[in-house]
Amino acid sequence: MEESWVNPAEILGVDLHLEVSGGGGRRAALIHALREAVRSGRLTPGTRLPPYRSLAGDLGVARNTVADAYAELVAEGWLTARQGSGTRVAERAGPPGTPTRVPKKAPPRPRAPRHDLRQGTPDAASFPRTAWLASYRRAVGAAANEAFGPGDPAGRIELRTALAEYLARARGVRTHPARIVICSGFAHALRLLFPAVVRGPLAVESYGLAFHRQVLAAAAVRTVPLPLDEDGARVGQLGKERAVLLTPAHQFPTGGPLHATRRTAVVDWARARGAVVLEDDYDGEFRYDRKPVGAVQGLGPEWVVHIGSVSKSLSPALRLGWMVLPEHCVEDVLAAKGEREAWASVLDQLALADFIVSGSYDRHVRRMRQRYRRRRDRLVEALAARAPHIEVTGIAAGLHAVLRLPDGTESSVVKAAAWQGIALDGLAAFRHPEATVPARDGLVVGYATPAEHAYGAALEALCGVLPPG
Ligand SMILES: Cc1ncc(COP(=O)(O)O)c(C=O)c1O
């Protein structure tokens, strides 16, 4: 049998794209191409260049041509060559005498944040690395060869089956794997639903994530703000809209659950109008003191699109989410996704399926629930001790709380916090620009983000910028 011969230099090198052309000989052309690549910034300081042999093989020139070109550029100051670490782009690449930029005197700016109390991210240090790797290893090891081909846009059946069981058990969702479509998270779900499933204006809560409003605006969707009160969105005011987007388990960001009568009312409204409720279940797993609040989807699976993701429960870096759809929407959403899965890694989908089925997901959520509850308690205790006049709300669930501030003080407190190196947002950042409900002053404090050892100092700093009682 004839064996194919493989040049080891072809395997051992690293790829370097160079446009080697023009007259003047190969050596001169190579020097010119390398110099331009460094001068233009395409090859950044410290970049390691391929060994002579591999670059010579790739370019079809003699090894000595590459060696000579490198030596010339080292002499000119563009490259450095050190025994053992190969040839690299010089830290201050350029021929001797290249002027260095003198930085202009910058105006004073708030300190770079030392305390990150922004809402939105789970505790990154608690990502279950070992359990995730174990799931990944098992899933990739057991996957059939077809799993390594183009993905089904509905998502892997293993994951949809695991989610159907998990969401029914943990969130009260009524579904079937055929009604679930995998996506890369909530924002992606919005992009797929408009205009595939929903056309026309969308009612939204008058406080919500500005980023989601931007995603909708980019899809030319007009959003109509729905007033909020202590029972959540006032769904009785829904009018001609064909859809409403809600955060029923934990209003984002103000914090309360949608009242039971409103949960029923909104499903009745959708049924009567042939409309659809989009349920953003972004942190439904994290509830502390009150009874679990199940998904609104369970009240009317044909009128509610239930949307979730692992962004709060595991990590926003995974980019994995799901839509539980009414039967009549499935085909349109799949058509919007296209012929092949183009967003959610199939291998990550298989790993998540294993993670759920093996019980690791439940274990992680339960562990994090305890951890976040302790953090929430520490926040409440610190405020009770240092700023008892500040009311804290929205604490029964989620990864953030809202600190109510005296009217007219929010923007100065947010600025003072920035000067003290505390990153956080005021409620104004979440208010719909056309909202008619009176603006509330408050701080949205995310308590999941700081590392455990840094949390006490972050709370201390926060209490230091709150207005006196
Ligand atoms: C209100 C709200 N919905 C949904 C999400 C999840 O977004 P995604 O799944 O696109 O990461 C977030 C952020 O984590 C959020 O704050």
C-alpha cells in the first residue's frame, strides 16, 4: 500500500498570511511583505513568526531566503530573535528613530470600577468547571458520528428531551420536545420571533432591559410601554397589540412577581385576541423566600412563548437558550432559523443535555441558590446596619435588588458611586423612553457578580455613597 508522505514542517509551523509579490527578487519581496504586515499593525508586538522551514515550505521559497529576510528585519528593529523563543515582532517594532507617541494629558476621570455591582452576570468564579467538563467529555465521547455534521435547527433531540422534562418538573411548563427550539439565548429568540411569529407593535413593561428594546428596534418593532404597579404589569391596559413581553416570575428589574389574577388575565387576553405572550424566564430558578412561581406558559401553552437560557443559571458565555413554542409557531421559527444550526454549538447542546440528565444542573442551581441567598442576606443586613432609611425591594428572587432612593437623588448617587469605583446602574437606565408611569429613583444592585472575597468591601463601598437619612 502506498503511504502518503507528510512534510513535518507543514504540520509543525503556524500559519502566516503574507502577500509576497512584486519584482526585486524573493528575498526583497518577503522583507517588504513582512515589514508592511508589522507596520500596518496586522502583526502585533510579541507575535511569534513561523520557523524558517515551515514558512519556506508554505511560500515555496528556500529556507535561506526566509532566514535572510528575518535577519534583515531583526537588524532594522522590526523583529527580535532570541535563542529558544524564536523570532517575534519586536515590542516597539520600527527602525531606530521611529518616533514614540507622547500621550496627551488626560482629563480626570472616575476611577476604573473596583466593585462590580452591575446586575446581569452570575458569579463567574462559581462556574461548575469540573462537572461541565465531565458532561462535555461524556457527551462528546458518546455522540454518534452524525452529531459532528451540520446541526438540526430545532436543536439536538437529546437536549430538547432533557429540557422538556426539566422545564415541566422545575418550572411548570407544559410541553413536548417537538415544541422546543434551541437558540443562543433570549436576545436571539427575539430576533427569530420578529417577524416570523409576531408582527406589529409589542407591549413591554415600562421598566426593562434597554438592550432588548434595541434588538427590537433594529427589527423595526415598535414597543409600547405597559404601566407597572406592585402587582406587576397592568395587563388590563393591553389594547390592540398582537403580543406582550413580560418577566412574570421576577419583574426585570423592579423585582416582584406578576400577580396570579394578572397571570390568568394576560393569557385570557391572548386567547381572545389571537395574540401571543412572550414570557422571559431569565432567572426563574433563583427564588428564596416565597413559594415557587411557575411559568405562565403552564396556563396556556397555545398562547405563550416561554423563553429561557443558561445565562443566569450557568454562564452567559455559553450562549445557549430555548423557546417553548405554541404548536402553530414551530414551523415559522424553524424557517427563520434556516436549514442548519448556525448559532448554538451542537457539542455544547449535547453537553448541556448530559449536564441536565445527570443531575448536575439541579445540583448547581441549588448550590447557587444558597450562595445567592446568603449574598442577598448580607446586602439586607449591611443596609439595615448602615442605611436603615433606604428601602430595599425585589429581594425574594433573582440576582439583584432595588434600593429605593429619595426623589431626584438617583443620578447624583450613581455618579458618586462611579467616583468611588462602584459600577452599578440607576433605575432610569431601564425605563422605557415613552413610559408614562412616574419615574422612580433607585439603584439596581447586582449581588452575584463580585468574587466572594470582594463582596464585603463592595457592600461597604455601596453603603458609603448612599444619601444620609
Ligand atoms: C431581563 C433579561 N432577560 C433575559 C436575559 C438573558 O439574556 P441572554 O439569554 O440573551 O443572555 C437577561 C440577561 O441575562 C436579562 O437581564
